[in-house]
Amino acid sequence: MSKLLSFAFLLILLQFSSGQEYDGVIVTQSDFQALQSIKYEIIDPKGVLKSWNDTGLGACSWWIGIKCVNGQVIAIQLPWKSLGGRISDKIGRLLSLRKISLHDNALSGSVPLSLGFLPNLRGLYLFNNRFSGSIPMSLAQSTSLQAIDLSNNKLTGNINLGNSTGLYRLNLSYNGLSGSIPSSLTQISSLVFLSLHNNNLSGSVPDSWGGNGVYQLKTLTLDHNRLTGEIPSSLSKLNLLESLSLDYNLITGTIPDELGNLSKIQSLNLSNNNVSGEIPSSISKLLNLTSFNVSYNNLSGSVPSVLSKKFNSSSFVGNIQLCGYSSSTPCPSISPSPQIPPSPSVDGLKHDRDHRRRRLSTKDIILIASGAFLLVLLLLCCFLICCLVRRRVLSTKAKNLKKKSTSPVAGLGEKDIPAEVQQGGETGGKLVHFDGPFVFTADDLLCATAEIIGKSSYGTVYKATLEDGNQVAVKRLREKVAKGHKEFESEVSILGRIRHQNILALRSYYIGPKGEKLLVYDYMSNGSLASFLHARGPETIVTWTTRMKIAMGITRGLCFLHKTENIVHGNLTSSNIALDEENTPKIGDVALSRLMTAAANTNVIATAGTMGYRAPELSKIKNASTKTDIYSLGVIMLELLTGKSPAEATDGSDLPQWVASIVKEEWTNEVFDVEIMKEASECGDELLNTLKLALHCVDPSPVARPEAQQVLQQLEQIKPEMAAGSASTAAAAAISGDDEDDDEEGGV
């Protein structure tokens, strides 16, 4: 009796000391021992697992990350906890375990073999860790698994999950997996989301889609591998497919006409392959297609007019024999076929032969000579007339330019550029075009009307309106900030090839005879993100959906720079992010540091510090990195959440410090912009999760900050309907029917 009383007293004591209500359920001895083994092999630098005490009492009530039913552990959920070490193979003793969520930590070692033998395991989320080795064969035999996400680890070997017949979602992207794509994956009828991009996969794409196998697939991403062969026509059987990415492979052959049957397709990317032939006209019939890219292939012929009107030239560039997608790539006009004369008779052939042998008479020679003389005289007259007309036009331009220089809107060429360059551009100036929606001359650019729309440490930005009405954004670099001509042109040619929907395209550059340098970009009608957030009228409301769209777009652009182009931005601020008419963000000033002197870059870093975007380590190391870019991204995300400019005074702290101090005290609504708080009843969890992610990005320690791809993955989980393949994400989130088992991965 005394033992029972002391045990009850101990439970009451535990209840009061923890501040939580004890539910009276005690974890089974077997599960308790398994949890002890798991804790023993985990490195816990932040003391997250202190609540995992040695008694096991209350494990089902207040042990952090543990959920139980009837004293048996059904879920381990410890994402974003900076955990290291490895996962003990003893986790296989938790026979009732349904879900493991340990993503975004620093766990290493191999994925435990015993996971595949857990009879009730539905969701396995180990992405954004450091796991190595191969995927356990046991996972392929599991019939309970519905969602597997092992992306962004260091896994190698082959994919051997084709027998997991119950899978809804499979993400193995950003690993080092090799070998071919098993055709067995195409036979999993429940599969909705399949992502294998950014691996070392080879061989051809399986040609066994649809039919009795996969038919619910909505997202298929196989890009950034080494896949060969042709695009399989059986992909057209995936009637629900919304997103298909095959870019950056070694695929050959033609684009199957059958792809026009993918009526629900929204995004189709076949760029950077060796695909040849023409673009099928059937693609024009895809009414839901909002993103299309076949650039940098070997395509030929004319782009269907529907596609050329719907998508800009960046979707088609890099195909030398392709025409009709912009004004600078017109297709040659088709002349009527020459009529073939009737076959001559034998007598006619003899007559022609005799006629050719007849010598020309003196009269014939005089007539021919006279005609030639008249032709030369006519060409000479035309040349003189053209010269006179050109001189008159140039004189008129010079007069117009003189008039413009007295008005508030001046010509780009009127300052620091000699008059002869403004007029003709024939005294040493050099204009180099990359691809673009239209082409102009140096005279057109220098004589354009221009108004200042921004200034930075690198130079001044103008909105330039050409004589034909087209508009471009022109950055005039400050004197002596750029490198010498040879090095400058070498670097700028690299930047001019960067194309992405969230990167502001550098269309051309101009170098004047005295070293003046102009960079020409696409003009964005909605200005910069800074002005969009902080200089708008009270009648303009920026919704949470719009802010999230901007955050995702910026992150996608940064992912592309870091992963694909291996480029560090170095000066990411809301002032150099432009917005188009649909508020799609375009990152500007990409890698301008590569064009500048060391002194100029030092000045830019100092300016970024005063503006509140500079990572703390930059004051010492002076060299930007992907981690300093992530810090700047985090500041921009906080800017979107709070509505505050980073340069705005917040009790003497910078924006990250101010937000962190509020969060440390309590989760308060004071952090968020008043505008989006009106939507808090619908998106409260999204706001909080995005705030956690932003604070993770601005961690003072560079090592603790996530990579751009990890940030994007988290944003897409927070707002899955805005991610590529959003329907599949939602389907994966709705897999589980257990009310007690729901969190950020959807409660599988």
C-alpha cells in the first residue's frame, strides 16, 4: 500500500514540476527501452531531449516529440532541433510507430535497416540531414509506407523502392543516387508525387507509364541527371500530370506529339537537352500550360504562334535553327516553288547547244556594256542618297537630344558621353546584345528619354524609353567602380547567359569610348520590392498570398544561382528585387561584384550593413558566400512578415534582433504586419512557421543556416498549394485518417 501511495505521489510531483497535465498513460517497457537507445546515440547540443527522463513516466504526455496511443509510441516528431549523431537501429522495436519526422537536423550515418520492418510506418521524413550509404532494401518491402522523403542527404547507390506498392509520395532529390530509374516505379498505382531530380541517374526514362500502373501521378521531376534516350510517348497516358521536368539531361529524339494529350499539364520543362525536330503544334492546345521551356536544345522550324505569344523568348533561346519566337528571330518567308518547264525535244536540245556556241556580235557587246555602266551609275546614286538621308537623320537626333537635355527627363547619352557618340555611336562605343524581346542600336539607347528610378553604390538606374516606345532598365555604373575592359567583358558575358523566371535578365551592355559602362535589363512595371512594401498608398493591400508568392519566387531564383550557376549574389536586398505586372519577383544586380573592383565591393558590403541586410560575419571575412545570401533572404522574409524596413529603427536593434527578442518572450501578434493579421484566422500557422524559417535563415552562425533548397522546400510545405505539384503535396498530407497524428507533414 505504501509503495502505491509513493508511486502516486511521484506522479503528482511530476505533474506539478512539468507544468503539464499528466494523462495517466505509461509507456510500455519495450518502447521505453527503445527510446533510451535512440536518445543515447543522438547528439543534442541544445538540450532538446532533457524531458526524456530516465523514469519513462509521462513519456506519453510531456516528452518532447513523442506521441502515444495506449502506451505505445506512434510518432517521433523532432524537426529543426539541431540534432546530430545517428538513428539507432533499435528504433525498429517501436512496433506501433506510424510516423518519423526528423527532418532539418544534422543526423548522419545510414538510414536504419529496421525501419522497413515496422508494420505500421506510414510516413518517413528524414530530408535535409546528412545520411549516407544506400537506401535500405527493407523499405522496398514495406507495404505500409505511404510517404518517403529522403531528399537533400548524401545517399548513393541505386533506387530500389519499386515494390513499395502503397506509396503516395516519394522524394529522393538532391542526393548522389546512380543507376537507372526502375520501371517498377511506374507500376505503383497510388503514386502522386515522384521527385528524383539532382542525382546521378543514367539510362533512359522508363516507357511504361499509365495503363495499369501509375495513373494518379501529378508531379514528375527528373531534371539535373544524366538520362539519355528519347522522351517516352507513354507519358501522355498520365492524364492527371500537372508538372513534368526533364531539363538538364542528355535526352535526344523529338518531342512526342502525344504530349499534347496532357490536358492538365501546367509546367513542362525540356530545356538543356539534345532534343531535335520541330515543336509539335499539339502543345499549343494545352490550355492549362503556364510554364514552358525548351531552350538550349537542337530544335528547328517555326515556334507555333500560340506558344510564341504566351511565352517569352527565354523559353526558346539556344536553338539555332528555331525561329518565330521573337522579333529578332523571324522565320524566312516561303517563296512560291519555281515552275518546271516541259521537257525539251531532241531537236530543241540541239538548237540550244548550237545557240550557246554562237559568238556574240559587236552589237551584243555594246548593249551589255551600256547596261552594266547604267547599273553602276544607279547604285552610286543610291549610295549618295542614303548618305544624305543618314546625315539628315543624325542631325535631327542631335537637335532632339539637345531639346531633351533641357527637360526633367534627359537622354541617357547626354552626360559624360561625347556628342558624336550620342549621335552616331561610331567613335569607339561598343554595344553587345544577348537574347531579348527586341533589338536596338547604340544610338537608340543613348538618345532614349530616361528618368531615374533608383541609385546604389554601384550606380544609377534609369527607366529608358526608346524611340519605338519600348522600355528598358539601364544601370549606369559609377566611374572607376568597374574592372578593366577585357576582364569586364569576360565576366559580363557569363552574367548575360543567366536565364530564370525569377532572375532579372541582363539583355545587353554598352562600353563607351572613354570607358563609360551601361547594363541593360528588362524593365519591370511594378518597381522594386522595397517601394512595393514601403512606399505604397493606404489603398494598396498586400495580401499574405502575394507575400508568400514573392518569398517563394526569390528563393527559387536564389536556388538557381547557388545550385545551377554556382554563383553567389553578394548584395541581396529588397531594393534590387524587381516585380513584374503580376508581382513575380526578379532578382537584380546578380553577381555584379564580379564586374567591380575590390574597393567598390567593400563599399557595397558596408552599405548593405547600414541597410540591415549584411550577415554579421561579413564584417570580418569580407567575402560573400551562399550563407550570407541566406541571411539576406531571411531579412527579406522578415520584411515581408513584419512590413518593416530593415533600416527602420526598432528599439535600437536591427530587424532580426527585434523579431527574435519578441519571439523569445512569447509568440505575439506584434511581430506581424497589421495587414496580414486580418487573415490570421485562416493562415495563422503559416505565419508562425514562416517566421520560424526566417529566424533560422538569420541565425548568427553561418553553419546553422539552411541552404536555399532547404528554405524552398520548407516554404512549399508551409504553402503547398503554391508549390510546383501542389495537388500532390496536399494528397500526401491527407493520407492519414488518425486525428491524433497530424502536423506539418500532414499526419501520415
